[in-house]
Amino acid sequence: MSSAVSSPSGSPQKKKKKIKYANAPSQLLYGAIQSTLPSTSSKASSADGDATSSSPSKDDIAAWLQSNLRNVDPRISESRRQLPIWSGKDAIVEAVQKNDTVVILGETGSGKTTQIPQFLFEAGLARKSPVQIIGITQPRRVAATSLARRVAVEMGQPDPAIQDNKGKGKAHGAGLVGYSIRFEDRTSKATRIKFMTDGMVLREMIGDASNATRSRQAHNVRGQNDDSMADIIQAASMRSNLLLRYSVLIIDEAHERTLRTDQVLGLAKRIQRERKALRQAWIDRGRPETEPEITELKIVVMSATLDANRFADFFASSSTAISRSLRTSLLEAVKQANRKSEVPILYVKGRQHSVSMYHTEEAAQEWTDAALRTVLQIHISRPPGDILVFMTGQEEIETLAKSLELYSSELPAWAEHEGKQQPMSLMIAPLYAALGPSASTKVFGATPARTRKVVLATNIAETSITIPGIVYVIDCGLAKEKVYTPHTSVESLQTQEISQSAARQRAGRAGRERSGECYRLYTEEAFKALPLSTTPEIMRTDLTGAVLQLCAMDQDPYSFDWLDKPDAVGLQDAVLQLIQLGALVVKSVTSDSNTGSAPEDGSKKKRETESGLQFTLTVIGRRMAMLPVAPAYARSLIAAADMGPKVARQVRDMIAILSADRSILSDPSDPEKRDEANRAKQTFVHRSGDHGTLLNVLYAYLDEQESARALLKLRSRDQNGKTTNGAGAAANAEAREQIKAWCQNHFVHEKAVRNVIHIRRQLQQICRQQNIGCDDDIDHTNRTGKTKANKDKANGQSGANSEGARRRKMREGLYVTRKQGQSDIPTLRSDEEDYSDLLRCMLEGRFNNVALRTPAGTWKRIGGGQPFKIHPSSCLHASRLAQSNSSSSKNANGTAAGVGKFDALIFEELVFTSQNFARTVSRIEPSWIQEVSLRNQERRKSAMS
């Protein structure tokens, strides 16, 4: 078996290079922590005498520990005590109690993320009155869910991932530990430790901003406009989006410097200062019982790399981010809250053993093949220990997983033929963002006996999580990143080289439990040529969503307190994008008019800023900010709401598909399977392109699901029509197998489409909240339209007949009914489903993703940029069109097959590899482009006047 890298056991053998990862500073104490400041350097925040008066007492905590931890496996409790961070428990708690902000530097595996929230909870920092919780932000969903589940186990609490949310996104019966990620909230009123993505805490801030606007409007209607201090404090607290539900906010993995993490850092700093100022004013006024108490916010910033001083300096510096009205009315309190303060840095030693490094002797031409060969080489020649392979994305992971499964099945025969000892079994465990909590259990669970686990992961495994048992790491040296080009306003997914810092983080995964080995699929010279650190996302990504969120929270994006100020061109482009979407109006104002006061009618959110510009969110902009999707999708959904319930349903479902982490259609790598998949895909192809085709797939799956449910209902009853338990269980299994077989036959990824349905359900709830009616939302129609009784009366119907008519009317244009056995089963009628209005709405949000055909047959954006081709997976690719046009005039389900030449298209994503491709492509009419272009020009004129 040939090898792509120099091997420990192969010949010739490259000399091992031993690297001890001693990233911690020299003052590090073994198994403990040491602060850069003495413990007496800052005053305890409880010095005013009541900061901890409403916190749980020591007796309360002791009673809780006794009642909850008695059911915890003693081995789990012992493993907690063996973590490097355990001996520093008291020092960490003391530092947080005595300082507003603490920065903790600790390597992955030290236990900081799972233990510090528990330390602070046991110290009483989750208050009883007012109820406040400890929040922990994570850049990635997989980390948020897996960490919450682990902490729940350690605290003897129920698993938040399996709590019943009854289809409404909010868990019922969850314990003290929960999590919140986009489209899934697993918390309850009992939750006191909450893991969440950084995007979710931003959503909470926007929600608070919306509530503040409504409260101010009600305040003005009541005529309570006196200038009393109580009103000033109340108005300021409402305006400031102060996260009053949180007593401690832990910002984890801050070193990753995602765009949302940078936003959270700047906003958390402002919130901390404002809450401190408002509390001081309340204390100075004698703590009146008639006024709401505002507590201070503790912030803990945690990082795994040596950038702790950067975060400490940021929070120690004075800030101008406090709102002008608050600075004016509470001048003295703000001066005290905004004074420069020292921020302690705590260093935590991690578990790091020696790691032997191996580089390829020459650059690997096909790194996926090199990874495959290296895994097999390690498996047959190295001692037991699990393998972690860093890869670029889901497609590459699934391709390698299939290859490994194929080769591993042949290893026993190979070993017998070679006269070698039979190798262990291989267990393949993929790890990427689209996997749910249940799928990732395989990654974190114990490896069975006589088995070697191979984890195939994206860069999510660099620092966010710790995978037990890893001894060998294989690093491809690449990662997929979204790169935004401001002058073309296009974001593309590109495979790029990682930094030296990221490479060291990857290598460090091998030395957590014992000495390990790292195999880099690139040369040592290539490593030295890598950039030292990763460019912060804020410097290379689209800022449109960030600017919209900041404006929704009354923040000036130009003078916002960024850790690294983004490029002015990127900010300007984001502002122009929002103007083009009809979300924002920008006007120049003089400093004399910069009062920072809210508009009298409360109809628009204004922010008169220190940059000399006044940002005003339009009605559309405010609605966009409340939708938890990209601004372009939010604009499309709002446009659909104006075109009627049918189009709103189509756009809602399209956004659910596009918001998922993977395609609902499988694209096999095997040529024979790919041809079979292409033929199956023709069943769903819509003449307009990929958007309509994907909707057809979703609706066909829902049709099959309805058919399975009808079968389940029919088979689970006896001859007398009564439900029988045994028959019901068998019928349920049969129904699941029916859906599974349908997905396999049509090359539909069942997990992906189920995830889309989950997102679709959550978007349906959000549409209800935003008064966006969809034609399949019966409950919303009953609440917002005429009452059911009036409708029945008007139609001359009543009872069960009217209900059946209402459901048939709901499905009009989407389903026809065919007879099968004794049940009516709806089936997709995609030839009559018109998607032109859907594409018009998508064009409203995706105008920059429009391209015209060039004389050379390629495509080019109307805003400029490099020419590109349609991706081969698209149903509008030349090969697919040829196959479609050579078939019959209609497919089996009636979908129109023939698609002639077209000159304009809209796409969702550009992918730059050896060639430039556009994915998820649909044809549009050139006249639509002209219509939207004229509207955009008018918006720009009025917005900048």
C-alpha cells in the first residue's frame, strides 16, 4: 500500500520533529490558574451591599447539589475533578465576582467551557430575583448543542435535545441547562444555564429593541412625557436592549473572530456600561422600590489562543458607545461606569502531550486521495487510537466516508492474503454543521472494543469542541470560507489555505490524552508560507446583515465600537445594499441636531450618530430585522406577503430549503449512481429551473409523507375500526420504510429534507408573528381572516363538509387528488404550480445575483465580475437540458420538460474552484430585471436625498 506521506514505519523515514505546545505564558501554574492582576486590584461589585442579596444562599446551593447530583454517575463527577481547570475553581469564581470583565485563556480540553458555567451557577451568580441566567455563546450550532447536553449530564439534568418542544420551537419540561440555536429553542422557564449561538443573542437584542419601540409608543400615547429620573431610566433601559435576563454572559471561542462574535463583543461592552450607569443612578436615588432594579452584567471572554491581551485592552478602554441621551441625563453615573478599568487575564493549563509532526515530501495533487491512503496506513501500521481528519466540507467528507467504508470491508481479506494480523474495525463518524445532535453522538461517544474511530470533520473540530480518544490527526491544510467582494456585491464560497495558527490548533487535537501524531498533507515549506493568523471574518464577509442589525438596535455602524473596524468600502456597500432593498434611509445631519431622541410618533427607528449621518429603518427594514434569515431572503418574504398567500407559501418554503446546510437532493460521486440520480431528478424538474425543482422535491416528499400517514391510519385499526397497539407499531414501521424507500429511489436526502421541514415549521411560526399569511397555514387563516363560521355560512356549508372544502381549497394549485384504496391521497401537480411570482420575489432580494448570457455562452453578472458557468448539478446545465428536451413532452408527474434557450438567470451561490460555477439557478425574464432596476434607482434617490 503506497503512502502519500512519509511514515513512522515506512521507508525512507523522515526524521520526527518533536513539538511541545507550550502556548501558555511563563507565569502559568501547573494545573491551576494565575491572574495578571492581584486579587485586591479591583473592588467587588457587591460592595454596595445588595449585589448578591437576591442570589441563592449557600444553603440553597448545597441543597440543590445534594438533590441533583446524587443521580450523576460517580465516574462523571470524578472526570470533572480531573480536568485541568478544576483546581482553579475558587480563583475563577473570585475573579468574576470582583471584576466586571474577566478574560480566560485556556486550551481546548482544559474544561473551561463546560466547567466555568457550573462554577458560576454553584457560586450563586444565576439570580433568583429578578430571575437571571448564565448565557454562553458559541460560534457554531454543533458546539452549542453538544456542550449543553454534556453539562446537563454532569449536573444530573434532563437532556435538552430530547425534550418535547411540541412542534413550537420552545421546549417544555427542560431542566436547568438548555440551548438555543436558529430555528430551535430548547429552554424553559427553569433554565439557568443557556448555551446559544452568537447569532441567537443578537436576535434577542433585536427583539428587545422591537419591544422598546412599542413601549415608547405606548408611553407617548399615555402622555407620560415628564422628565423625571424614573422615566429617563426606564426609557434608557428600554432603548438600550440591555439583555436584562442575563446576569453573566460568557463569550466563548472569541479567538475565532466571526462577524457575529465581533458584534457581540462590541454590544456586550456597551450593555455592560449602560447597566452599570443605570444601576448607579438607582443607588444614588436611594433605591426606590417603585422603580425597576437593573443589575450589572458580568462578562467572561474565553479564548484558546494567545490573543487575550487584545480582548482585555478592548474591554478596559473607555467607550463612546453609550447612548447620547443616557450620557446627557446621567452624566456622573456614566463617567463612573465608563472609566478605564483593568481587566484580569486568567491562564488555564490544558492537557497537552507531545505531538510528532509529519509533512509530505512533496505537495499532494489530490489531497482527498492522500487522506484516504494516510488513514489506511495509520490503521494497519500504528497502535490503537482514533483518527481525526480535517476536511473542507460536507461533500468531501461524505465522499471519503464512502471510500473508507469500501476499503475497510476489504481489509480482512487483504490481511489474510498478506499473512498479517486481522486489523481492527473502522467506525466512520462524520462531523459538520448540518448534522443534528443525534448524529453527532457517534462522534463523542465511546469507541467500541477492537474498533478504531475515524472522525471526518470540518474546521469545527479545531477549537469549538473536544473529541475524546483522538491520537492521530490528518490535516489537509484547507478550509472553505465565504469571501465577499464589495465592488461586485457577491459572496462566493472558496477553498483557501488555513493559517499557521489554525494548523497548530489542528495538530493540538492529537495530544489531549496522550502523545499523538499529526500528518500534514502539505510540505513543511508550505506551512512556513502560510499566514500567521486567520483574517477576522469582518474583513472578508458581507456586512449587510450586521449593519441591518446594528441599525435595528439604534447603533451607528460607522462609529460602533468594533474590535477591528471593518473596511469603509465594505460598510458603505452594506449601507447601499440596504437602501437598494428598501430597508434604510440615510441623511446627513449637523452635530447641533444630534439629540439622539426617539421620533415623536415612534413610527421609525432613527439613529442620529456621531458620524454625522442619520440612519432610519423603513417599515420594510424593521420587518426585515425581525426575520431570522439573511436580509435578501427577508426582503423576498416581505415582497411575497404583498403578492398573496400562495406566493408567500412558496417563498417561505424556498427560504427553508436555502437556509438548510445541505441540498435535499443527493449527488452521488459514483458515475453509474450519478446517471441514475439524474434520471430520478427528471421526475421533479420544473421548467423554470432549480428553485422550482427544489420546491417540487419538497412537495413530493410531503405528498409521500401524507400517503404514509394515510396508510398508517388505515393499517393501525382492526376490523371494527378500533386502534390496536400491535398493529399500530407495525404500521408505523411500515410507513417509515415507505418514506425511506421513496427517498432512496428518488435520491432525496431524507435527513436534509426533514431538517428543511423543521425550518419550514419555525418559519411558519415567524410568518404568523409578522402577519405574513400562507395558503397552507390553516390556524393563521382562522385568526387573521374571516372566522370559520362566517366563511361556512357564506359558502352555504357547515360541519365536516366545510372543513373538507376548506382543506381542498387550501391545496388548490398544489395538489390534485387520486384514488388509492379507500383513501384520498394528495399528489403533486407541479405542471400547474406557477413559480414566476416566486422568482420575482427572489429577484427583489437577490438583484445582485442576476446574470446575462455572454456571446461566448458563459454568464456574467449585470454588476460585473468574472464570467461563470452553470454548475453541472443544475437542471439548467446544458447536459441536463439536452436530456430533458430529448425526453417526452412531460415527465411522469406531468412536469413540463422542454426548456428552450434563455438569456437571463438568477443564482444563489458562486463557487470558485478550477472553474467558476453558479449553483441553484433559475431562468428569469429580462423585463423583470428592468422593473426591479428602476425601483432600486428610485429608492437610492429618495434614500440619499
